Amino acid sequence: MKTELIIRSNSADIDYALLKDGKLNELHKENNNVQFSVGDVFLAKVKKILPSLNAAFVDVGYQKDAFLHYQDLGPQLLSLLNFQNRIITGKQKDFTLKNFHCEPDIDKNGKIDSILKTGQSLLVQIVKEPISTKGPRISSELSIAGRFLVLVPFSDRVSVSQKIEDNDEKDRLKRLAKSIKPKGFGIILRTVAEGKKVAELDKDLQNSLKRWYAMCRVVVTAKPKAKVLSELSRGSSILRDLFNDSFTSIVANDEDLYLSLKEYIGRIDPAKESIVKLYESDVPIFEKYGIERQIKGAFGKTVSMAKGAYLIIEHTEALHVIDVNSGNRASKGTSQEDTAFEVNLIAADEIARQLQLRDMGGIIVVDFIDMQNPEHRRLLFERLKAQMEFDRTKHKILPPSKFGLIQITRQRVRPELSIETTEPNPNQNGQVEAPIFLIDQIENALDQFVLNNSKTNGIVLNVHPFVAAYINSGLLSLKLKWMMKYKKWIKVLPRDAYQYLEFRFIDK
């Protein structure tokens, strides 16, 4: 499998598209103005204790207070509070925890009002971004994720990802982790650590320790509601979690981002540094790699599949519903049952992709086409589980019910990615007109553009593909007439992302 990461940057945000064999598999948007991402650590202030919920509302600087439940305090809370107070007061200047005395663990069935007080400062980590009307969900059990392992301060535990099934490999990794584990820290070995040598694990551990020391230095002078540790950028975190030998290219259209990613890949896998490339073509990067077309086809209410089959995806506040339809699919199957089974298998693959692509969370109910054969139901369930194994987000899939429904729960840690794929129709009677009515507007704008940029060459007109086809059509095309009129060659660039009436002139 060939994996590519294509990154489009503009002034407001950054889009990350993960392609597998050319097919869009994940799409992430990183807004430059967003201050609360999963993994960020804040020095927060307890705002209100709620004994009835055994929880507290905590001020992290968001318009809605963050929610902290007793179960999210972490067993080492007293050690964290003691360490935090000591470094703020200057009594603790050694951040290694080698000589730090850890406090006893808190009672797992205790009450929050016996430990936290209103107005108290507390280090917390974002575990769920603000969604809809809710503030962030936080935890005071801090962890620093690296490429191969997760560092957990004030713990002594060493554990291995459950996705590593080989017991011998688990034992080997545990031995290696214990040999490099610093005092006062626990280690969780991630799935990608499988088969790695001790030198690679130790290098990753040292990088995580550096981030811990940097955070501690910030805490010394930090005020409440201040961010003291930022999670890696979305691009770096994607590479941290997914990067492997299947990656063939990482392409960015921003030079600063390109240099940052090249430096990051150089640290984690120097041999792969050459696959990071800077995109410099006039054609927009998402157009070049066919991503814009895939977005329009994948994020609508109706999602087409092979040979006429399609999905209907409905979103509500409480849950998501996916309906599988065979459409006008022609099948070689000998019966209706065979056709239903064939379509359901295709749908299982696409549904697993859609959950990752849209980052759908919460409860998802899938209405597959009814099948009477119990073996077909079992094979469908196994197929869906196998496809969902590639999903990094925690999830659980229940077997088909008597009605043929499959229920999925998928952890929601950030808002679902929603992209508007419909456009206002320029014609009131519901038909799309030929682009003739646009030409006067375009030529008026071109007159002004040339007038204001008389010495400029390399003018580019960005328009919807239908309009571009009209302008370029014919032996004596409009583009040729413009060249004779303005004595300038105007390049017409089709843009899949544009609406029918949208156009823009740009120069070099």
C-alpha cells in the first residue's frame, strides 16, 4: 500500500489529507486560532465543585468551563499537586523525579470535594476538545506521547499495547522498557514499538523527557489558565502515530511547514527525509492530487459506492445513522441473498473509511441490507471488524441485531469534520445554466484587473471547471480573444472547489 500525506496551508488553517493508494482516507483541519487540542496541558483553576456529580468545573481559559470527573484525577494526584506546588515555590528545581518522594495513591472510590478546593490551581490535560455547547473534557493524569512510547510521570508501571498479540514480543518490550525507564516515570509501549530496538526506544524516551522538562520550566512562572505544554502540530502527530515504510511522499505547499516536517522526519527516520517535498506548482495542491473531487464525493449525505450501490448518512445530536442501499447495482449473484451480501461487504469497507474520514464519534447505527443466512451475517461482522482495525480511535462494534442493525460506539475527542458539499443553484428553476451569463462579469473584472496591473504578466483566472471549459472551447476561444485584446496571455485554471458563479484573478 502506498501512503501519501498532502498538506494545504493558507492564512487561516491547515488541511491534512492522508491518501492510501490515491484514495482519501483521512482529512484533518488544523485552525491556527484553536487553543484547545487533545494533549495540551494547562495550569488551570478549579471554579466549582459538584459533589452530586463527584466532579468539578475547571477554568482553562475557554468560554465554557472544562469538566473534570473524579475518575479522571488519576491515582497519583497528590504527587502531582505536591510536585506542582514545590516547583512554583522554588523548592523543587530538579525535574527528573529521581529524588522526588511520591505520595500515596488516592482512593479510587473517594469524593472530589475531599481533595480539590475552589480556587485551587491544578495541572490538567485536554482529553476531549470543546464540542457543540460543551467545554473541554480534562484529566489530571498527565502523559506525554512519543512515537514508540507514552511517558507517565509519578507512575512506576510498564505496560504494552493490547494490539501487540505476541506474548514473547510483549515480554521483550517490557524488559527493554524497564532497562531504560527513569525513576518516577511509568512507560506505556505503543503498537508501533513492535520489533524496535532499545536504542530507538531510548531516543524516543529522551525526546519525551525533554518535553517534560520544558513544561516544568514554564510552570515555574505560569499564571492560571496558561498553556504550559502544546501537543505536536496535527501534521507531526499524524506522522508520529502513523509513519511507517508505506509512506512514499509528504508534500506541503508552505515552506515553513515543509522545513518543520523535514526536520521532524529527519529525527524519527533520517533515511526517509527525502520523501518530504515542497509543492511549488501554480495548480492548487488539492486539485493536483484529486483531493478536492474526492471531498465533494465523500462528505455529502449520499455516498456512492461501486456499481450503483450507495450509502445514506444522517447526523443528529444523539447519534449517526447509516443506511446501505443496493441502488441499480447489477450483480452476478444467483439470488437476492447473494446480491445483498455482496453489497453489504462493499458497504462495510466504505463505512470504516467514512468513520475515519469524517471523524464520526458517539453512537453509530448501520442498517445493512437484510440477510437471512446466519453465515453471511457472521462474515459481514468479521469484515467490518477487520476494516476497523486500522482505526486509531477507540471503538466497539456489536454483532448484528435481529433486525440486521450493527451498532458502533466510537470515541469522540474532537468535533466531527463537516464539509458543505451543496451549492446554491444560480437558476431559480433548479437547472444549471450555461456559463454565458458570467462572461460579462468576468470581462468587466478583467478590464479593471489589467488596468490596475498594466505591467503584470502571468495573469491566472480561477473558475469552476464548467466555466473553464466554456472559456477554452472553440478554435477562436474567449481566451484567445482576450489575448488579442489585452496583449496578455491569461491562463484559465479550473477549480473543483469553486461554486458555479465564483471566479478570481491572480498574478504572480
